[in-house]
Amino acid sequence: MTKGENAWIEAKKKYCLMDAHVQMAKELGMNPRKFGSLANHQQEPWKVPLSEFIEEIYYKRFGRKGPTSVPGS
């Protein structure tokens, strides 16, 4: 496993993301090491949870609710 793959696996566990959220984040070109600044919705109540944020951005960019295929599912 490469360093990049490990970062995605760790982010999935740490932020309780589903395979679909990880796939959407990859397609969006997001960096899993930067999720900490995006995922602090408990300290900053105006932010939505990370999974919802990924879904919103994905919909704005691609016009659909989720990826067409999700590896690992």
C-alpha cells in the first residue's frame, strides 16, 4: 500500500466516512490530510459534518448525488 492509500484509509476511519464519500472526495481532488480543518463542525457550529460537505460539493460539481461506481462496495 502506498502512502496516499494509507492516508485515505486513515481518513475514512477517523472521520467515519463511507466508501462512497471517499470515492467522491477522490474525484473532487480533495486531500485527506486536510480533512481536520473541514471536519470541526462541533467546535464551529456553522459548518456541516464532513460527509455532508463532500456530498454538497460533489453535487455542485457533477450534478448528481453520488459516484456511479464505488470500489470496495
